Amino acid sequence: MTRVTIHEAKTHLSRLLEEVEKGGEVVISRRDKPIARLVPIEQKQPERKPGRMKGLIDIGPEFFEPLPEEELRLCEGRDD
């Protein structure tokens, strides 16, 4: 977190905004009393919509069959 005076904030606003864009935080003070805080705006995640991939993915019935014993041993880390 960076602390600056109002004068420093006005003089170096572009540099301070670059710091905030990188995830930093800047506190602006007047006579050693914090009066404002610059923080990055949280980007809203797009709303998830169930079924968006419907018809684009095809999972065959063999997907639900048990794995062959050799593959199962490898997945489980067994060495028998």
C-alpha cells in the first residue's frame, strides 16, 4: 500500500493509477490523515448459463464404462 499527499497524488496520478491497475492500493492523505483510497475496480465475472455447451459436446456410453485394470492401476499409482 502506498501513502501519498494530495499534492503528490495530483502530480503523479498516472503513475499511481498504473500501480492500482496492477492490484495495488494508494491512500491519499491530508496532514497525515487518510482521506481517500484508490483501489482497483473488481471486474464482474460473466453470469454462468447452464446448457451453453448443449449440442457441442458428445459423450458416448463408453465414457461410463469402468477403466481397464491396467489404466486403473496407473491412475491409482499401484505397482502390482
